[in-house]
Amino acid sequence: MAAAKRGVRSKTAAVAIEAPAPKKIRINPVVRRCPIDVQGSSRVLQNAIGEIFRRSNASGLSFEELYRHAFNLCQGNHAAKLYQMFREELVRNLAVYRDGVFAAADTGSMFEVLDEKWLEFSRALQLIRALLNCMDRTYVIRYRERSVYDLGLELWKVEVVSSPKLQAALTGFLLGEIHKERSGEMIDRSKMRRAVQMLIELDYKIYLLVVEEPFIAASKDFYSIESQQLMACGDCSAMLKRVERRLKEESVRVSRYLSEKTGPKISRVVVDIFVGKNIKQLVDMENTGLEFMLSQDRLDDLARMYEFLQHWDEGGKEILDGLTRHIKANGAQLVQDPERQKDPVAFIQLLLSFREKYDAIVSSSFKRNKAVAAGLEVAFVEVVNLNRRLPEFLSLFLDNKLRQGGKSDSGGSDDPEAFMDKAMLIFRYINEKDMFEKYYKHHLAKRLLLSKFAEDELERSLILKIKTVCGYQFTSKIETMLKDMRTSEDLMQRFRNMQANINAAMNINVQVLTTGSWPAYASSSQCILPREVHGLCERFKTFYLMEHRGRRLTWQGNLGSADLKLTIDDTTKTLSCSTYQMCILMLFNDSDRLSYKEIKDATGIQQASELKRNLQSLALVRGKNVLRKEPMSKEIGEMDVFVFNEAFTSKLAKIKICTVAAQKETGEENSRTREKIESDRNPQIEAAIVRVMKSRQRMEHNNLVSEVIAQLQSRFTPNPAVIKKRIEALIERDYLERDRDDRRTYCYLA
């Protein structure tokens, strides 16, 4: 047994015992069932409510005791009786208020009595609401009745304010006070505010009927009379200032004692009557209207006009039309003035100032309105293209600025990027951009070849801006010109290395220009170089043709410059001059006296204007007159004789002799240039026609003309008559043919 017991193993089983859920403890309030004297409590409360309404003074009442009576009635399920008692007492006392208000009608003091009674009633209602708070929190919520305060307001509206007689008197009083205030008199705004707030609190519809609608109607009558008086005076500025002042007054009036919803309505009435009915008359008003404001830079008046007129489509259109009319008229007077065209640089600067003036007006006074800004651009496009020489003048302006490195003529320093951006504004307006390209290439060539540009980076920056406007094709040849200058530097370095062992008394620097990219120069611009220079030029020509076989060099004497050593009384001076001037001066190494014809034959300068301008520079410019002319006169004649001026002297070690040149082309030269440009346009027009027809295959005449103009307008705007001629030329050459059924339709021939 013992052994058996030792072999037995006891097992313990784990049993989970679930604990019982905790019981929720709920504590119910102790309900003390006390006997309630319903009749007595009701009587006490009724007397107290009547006392409050009659005196609006609760100083002699015990609110703790009264509140306990109300609380007991509500707890004892007698709230309905309490509510009914309050309603009856409210109606009874409101009748007293109403009689007091209406009795004051005969004495003309109805509004004052109404204001007084409303204050009494409001204070009484606030006290009673606090007294019957228990009823509001229980009975009113459970049975969805009106609260004590809301019931009081509703019955005040029904018993007192709903009377047509009182409403008419209230309207008359309020409008009378407002009229006094508009006329400059002082009024009691606190009474006005209380009356309006009473109506809004009772029912916003009553406010609309009693106050807002009559107020708007009376305002229309008042401002109609005032606007007619102001229009008779004929002063647009005074009219706009009066509108601004009246709007501020109405805004203050609304904020002080009217509903904020009335503000936009009365503002609209003011602007409608003063401005909306007189838009065209205000804009066109003589000596004070839009034209006068623009001419006199009345920015504040313009801002007022825009602010008030922008709300009407007609107003915006009148401003836009008046602005564009003004710009076109004054712009045409500016760009067509022959006196101002005498100085192209000053002319462009004046045009830029003109543009900046109206851009500032659009920005400050017209808030950069998109339609007005677009109208400004359209007007300036028309103004700029009234002067067909503007492309030339703009190029001269840029040439002047780039030579100075962005410095102003007065010596100050301008931002180079700023003046280029301003110039690009004018450039964008120009229709004939190919004319500008012609002049710009001509002036750029002179700057590059004569080293008269301030910074290479400025030139490249301007070209980039032009490329942004017109694209790569427009600037490809101009960029080639800059590339040629860099290539020429490398070329001259190799040439000098080859000539290092030759002891030459003279130095030469040659720029090799790509034909077609640079301006086309006539063969008459060549000259007979002095023998010393000619030999050096031949050595360079041999060197160049060895490196570039199959090419041909043509020397352009009118584009070069030279430095000469001049010895006077054992003093050596350096003369910096043009190639033509060098050719003329070196003739006097062998002769002291030469006639005009002898100089012409010896130098080979065939253009009389070029020869005369260079002789003028050498003989007639004070301080630089190396030559002396006989007889002395301002003009160069073919019978004149030139002598070396032995009396010439200068304190400068290096004397720069500038060529006397006209800043702009003469009328005849300009006509020849335009004819050349017109002939150069013909291939471009034909190419555009072929491109369009190749893509469309078949096209009506007007549509084709429109497409061609759209393609070419980045360079120039072709004349439809010229396009028609080019179409005829293409038909003759079998690029196009007319449709057999419709003669105004063209077909492309592959």
C-alpha cells in the first residue's frame, strides 16, 4: 500500500472562474413631495410680472423667492398654467405700451415714446426671462413652445409694431433724420440704431418694409437731384469726388445704425445715379473729362473714374476707347513731327517716355486691367508704325547706347539691361522688323569693325533678346557676324606668327567677313591703298588663300581704320583715322598741294559723298584740321585745293579724327533702301505661299492671304496686293493653279 501510494501522482486542473460584472450604481434625486399652493404661487408671480412691466424696476422684489415659486410650479407639472398666465399678462401690459405710443401721435412725439417704451419693455423682458428660466429649460423645450424672450418679441411685433400707423410714423421719422444728416445737421444716432435694431430683431422683413425700401427710394430721389446739379456744373472731377464722399458717408451710416446688408444696395444706388446714368457725358466732358485727365496726368481722378465706371461694360468700353483715341492722337503728333525726327536718339527716348507714361497710368489708375492693357498695346502698334523710318531710328538709338556701354548722354550710368528692355518694347511694336534688321546689321558692322562697342557681352545680350522675340532665323546672320570677329582674331594671330621674322615697319589687322551675313557693300567702296599698305595686304591675301582654297577676298576700304605717325617740329603725334583718310593723308608725303580731282584720282574713292565727308573731317574740324582748304568755306567743292597744314598743333599725343557723317539716311537713300527691302521680300512671300499650299493642297484666296500674313508677321506685314502678285507669279511658274470651277481657289502642283 505504501509503495502504491508513492507511485500515485496527483494532478491539479486549472479552472477559470469568471467574476460577476460590476453593477451600475444609479443615484436618483430625492423627490420631496411638498404641498404646492398653485393659486398662491401663480398670483405672486402674476403680480410680480405686472410690477416689472409697469415699473421696469425690480428693486423691491425678492427674485430668490419668485424664482422658487416658478421652480415649484414647473416641478409640480403646472408649467403650462404658468406659461399661459405669462402670455396673458404680457398681452395685457403690451396694450398699455401700445396705447401710450399711439397717444403720442397727436403730439408728434411718437418715435420718442416708442423708443422709451421699447427700452422699458426690453429691460422688463430680460428680467422676466431670468425669473422664468426654469420654464424655458423644461416646459418650452419639451413642448416646443416659444421661449419667454421670443414670445415677448413676437407679441411686441403683433401688438405694437404691426400697426400701419406706427410703421408710417417710424418710416417718416427715420427718413427725416437721414435727410437732416445728409444735409449736414447733427442727429441722435443712438436712437436711430435702437429703432433699426428693434425692427431687425423682431423680423428682418419688417426692417425691409419700414426702413430699407423707403430709404433706398428716398435716396434715389435725393441723389438724382444732386447729380443733376453737379452735371450742370460740367466738372467731372468734382462729380467723382462727390461720389467718393457720398459713398463714405453711406458706409458710415450703414455701420452706425443700418443693417450691413443695406450697404451694397445703397452704394449701388449712389454709383448708378451719379455715374451709371452719365457714363458717356462724364468721359467726354469738355476740359474735365478723360481726355483732360490723361493730358494733365490726373492719376487720382483717373483712378476714381475707373473705380466707378468699371462695373458697367459701357463704362469699360468708354475708358478704353477714350484712352486709345488719346494715345493715337498724341502719338501721331509725336512720331510725325519733323523737328523731333532730326535727332533719332532723342526721338526714340521721347517715344519710350511717352510709352512709360501711359503704362504707369494703366498700372496705377486702371489696376492693370487686361482689356485696357491690351488696348494700350494695340494703340502703340498703330502709333509706332505711322513713322516708316522708326526701324532706322531704333537701330540708331541702340547703336548710340551700345557705343556708350549703357551710359546716358548726360554722363550718368543707366542699367544696360533696362535700356535694352525698353528698346525691345518698341521693337515688338514694329511691323517691318526686316527693315530694322537691315539697319541693325549696318550699325553693328561699324561697331565691330571700328571697335566702337563698349562690351561684347552687351551685344550678345541684345541679340538674345531679339532672338526671343523673332526666333533663331532672324538673328542667325547677326550671330555669324560676331563669330567672324572671333575667327578673325585667331586668323590674325597665325598670320603674325608667320610674319614674326619680317621686320615690317607697319602692322595690319584684317577682319574676314562672310559674304551674305554682313551688309552688302558696293564695289565702289574700294579704294587705292598706299603702296606700303598694299604690299602688306597682298602678303595677307596669299596667306589666307593658302589656308582657304577656292575663296575670294574683296577689300572694303570704307570699313577700315588706321593709326598714322605724324611728325611736327620733331614731335611725333598719332593720328587715328579711317582708311579713306589714311589714303588721303599719305598722298601728302609726296606732295604739299593737291586738288580735289587729284585726290579723287589718286585714292580711287569714287563716291563723291564719301570723299567730301572725309576731306571735311581732315580740313574743317577745328583742332583736327591736318589739312587746309583753299578757298576756306564750309562745303567741299570740286575746284578746291588742299594743302598740308604746317601750323597744325595739338596737346594730345593721340588725335582721333572722326568722319563727319549724317546720323540717318537722306530721303533718297531711304527710298532706295526701302525698294531694296521690298524686292528682298518677294522670295520670302513666295516661300510662305508654297509652304502653306503644300500643307493644305487646296485653299481659297482670302484664307491663303491670311495664312501667309500670319507666317510672315514676325518679320514684316506683307501687303495683300503684293501677296496676290506673288501668287500670280507662282501660277505662271507652275507652282500653283486655279481651280476650274472656282477661280478664287488655288491648288498646289507637286
